[in-house]
Amino acid sequence: MIYKLGRKFILISIGVVFSVIVLVFCFIFVLNISSMNKNMDILADRISEGGGKFPGLLEERPFPDNMPPKNEQTFDFITPETPFSTRHFTIFFDENGNVTQTFTESIYAIDDETAITYAEKVMTDKDKRGWISNYRYKVFSLENGYGVVFVDGSMSRSALMQSMIIAGIVLFGCAGLVLVLIFFLSKKAVKPIAESYEKQKQFITNANHELKTPLTLILANVDIAELELGKNEWLEDIRLEGHRMTELVNQLVALSRMDEEKDSINITEISFGKLVANTVLEFETLAKNRGKILTANIDEKIKYAGDEMLLHRLIGILLDNAIKYCDLGGDIIVSLRRGRRLILTIENTYLAIGEIELHRLFDRFYRADKSRKFTGGYGIGLSMAKAIVEKHKGEISVYKKDNTHIGFKVIL
């Protein structure tokens, strides 16, 4: 159990760390994309303000005085050198959508034909800004038509990808380092729980040894007193309570042993269908005597590899629980079928289903009856059933079928 807790702690830590890292990585990526698009749009805005060229390029050589004034939106990245380092081209259309002029002198990789193809596609899409191939474009209005300016963003995209690769390596490297530390420190984290758990098991084992002797003596003395005094209700009460205490101690020890991960189970191939059918037969008389109807729908051909003794105990616990808490005159239905996995369900009539906390039924010593009136159980039977199912790598759950029926499902 402690080893399982340690593994769960490590798995949760892995999930949390990598979730945070992925979210941080995505956040950085989105911010970088947004920043790159904003910078490219600023360049496109400057070019469109110049009528399709950088302001100042109408002369043979631009001078700093010809550059537009800086503002907060430029982030100081537009300098007198920007017109020489920015690759761009512009296509002009008249009001009827016909190409009137092309400007491709500031780019080498694009000819007039390709530029016109890109511009016509942009005009068809009807988006004012966006990306086409590695070019950021902007559609702007003119007195006699429209213009589409394209700014080469290949360098910006390449720089973005390189920076994100570096960020990814750093982030996931840090995550790996954190997880290595968690792996080595997890034992320290669960050590107090492990010590507490070991003390609890030791207490149960010691209590078993300490209680068995006096209980044995009490029951032996009851038999002797009965021989001397004859049978009477007081001695019978002492005997019943003595047997009840002995059974409780035995169940506590058995449950404690079930929690041992190293406690191996005897796995053999068994006829599980017949095992369920035979166990149902054992309980039919008890159900009938208590005024309850027990029916079964079982495929007796089903086989399963498991511990026969533990599985018999599992079925017995669930049937005993169903008979104990089924309403007088109610019905108990046992079903066993095989789909992708083996499914056993046991349902019974229980009108007070709305008064119980279904999620707590597998808690140790939980009793639906708040008065804790003794009904022949101790509140650990379903805990034992859950432990047996988990030993077989299966699942057990409780569900409300309707307002009058409760059911238990075992998946193996």
C-alpha cells in the first residue's frame, strides 16, 4: 500500500509538473507569436503609409530626417537601417480589382507573377491582415483602388522557432530535473505515513495475539460454567459476544494482511461461473428464511485466473451484504457475464437508499445505520471485498439503480 502511495505521488507530481511546463511553453509561444505579428504589422503599416514603399525611399537614398517619428508602438526597432533590411513587395489594384502596378524591387525571391498570385489570393480571402506563405500582408485603401503590401517574415519566423526550441529544451530539462528530485525525495515524503501504517499493522497484530488468549479462556469458561450450571440466557449471551469478538479480530487481521503488497495470492484458472453459481446456492436457504427472493443469471462456462479462496470470500461478502440489507419481501439479483472483461453485479431492493452515503460504503467500519445497531456485520466486509478485487487488479463500485434498488459491480 505504501509503495502504491509512493508511485501515485510520483505520477501526480509528473502530471502536475509537465502540465505546468506545457502551459508555460504555450503561453510563451502565444506571446512570441503575438509580438512577432505586431512587429510585422507595424512594418506593414509604415510601408502602406508610404504608398507601398518605406517613407523616404522615393529619394535615391533615405535619410534619418525622412523616417517617421518613433512612437511607443515601434518598440525602437524601426531605425534608419530598417528600410534596407526589410524585404517587401506591394501590388496595386484599381476599384474593379485589376492590377495596375507592382513593386517588387525590394525583394529578390518574388517575381511579379508570383506577387500578383499572392495578392489576388489575399483579395479573394478578404482578410485585411494575415499570413500567406512566409509573408505578412496588409490590405490598404488608395484614392483609386486598393493596395496589398507583403513583408517577408521568414527571418522572424526562423528566429521564433529557434527561440522556442531553446525555451522548450530549458523548460523540459528543468522539469526532468525536478522529477528526478521528486523521485528521490518521494521516499522521504511518504516515510511518516509508512511509519504510521507499520505501527497500525503492528498494533493490529499485537491486539490479535493479546485478545485471542482471553477470548479463548472466556469461551472455555463459559462451556465449563454451562456444564456446572446448565444452559441459561446469560451464558449464551457471553458465548455469542465472545464468538463475535473472535470473528472481528480475525477479520481485522485478514484485512491487514490483504493490505500487504508482498502478500502473494494463489492464481489458478478456475471455473468462475460455477464458483458464483455454487455460492449463490449456499445463500439461497438463508435468503428464503429471511423472506427475500434470490435469483441469478450466470454463465457457468466463464473461466478466470484468480485466487479461488479469495474470490469465494468476495462473492460471499457481497451476497451476505445484499441479504442483510435487502428489504423484507424484496429481491436480490446476481448477474455474471463476460464482455471485454468479466462483470459481476449483485443488486437488491433497499428502500432507504437515499439515506446512505454510497461513496463511503467501502470505508472501514462505516455503517449506514447511524445508530450502529448490530446486524451481524462489523463495517469491514465491503472493505475486505474491495481489497480482494484490487488484489486481482480489478474494480468494484456501488451504484443506485433506481429509487428502490442498490447494486454492486465487480469488473475483473
